[in-house]
Amino acid sequence: MTNPQGLNPAQPTGKRQLRGASPVSSGSVEGKRAADKADKAEGTGDKVGGGPAAFPGEVVSEMRKVIWPTGRQMFNYTLIVFAFLIVLTALVWSVDWVAGWAVEKILVR
């Protein structure tokens, strides 16, 4: 599918579309130059954002994009974190205990 002029292939639309995307890889030098040219053509230049007054609205807009975990997912994540903390605590305690025992055996005769 092409655009009305038939010059470039159609690009996907949606939240995750990169601005200034081109057929050239965006990781390459040519892709970065194309993105810079697109920014300058739009008149944005180096400006980012709309100033301090626009910040709260931008925060609300970004928060609406967040996919929040369900209660069940939060419960599972919490259990995973606690299990990891217990394992890590046991590991640190055991290394500390072995180091203390070794120092005691070496220094106390």
C-alpha cells in the first residue's frame, strides 16, 4: 500500500510509531539524519515539550498510556519479590557466617 502520491510505502499508525521513521534503519547514521531533517522540517528544532505549564497535562497523558497490573498480578509480583529477598538475605547471612567462622579459626588459636 502506498501513499496517495505513490512515492513512499505507507507507514503504520498508532501509539508506538516512531516520529520521522523511514525505510532506512533508525539506528544508522542515515536514519538519524533523516529524523533530524524531519524535525527541522516540522519546525521543532531542538525544542522539547511545551514548558512548565504543559507538564501536568503531559503527565496525565502518559499515565493514561500505562498498562496497570491487575490485583492478581500485583499479588504474584509481591510474592516473587519477597521470595527473592528471603533467598538473598539467606545468601548474605551465610557468606557473613562463613567469613566470621573463618576469621575466628584463623585469628583465635
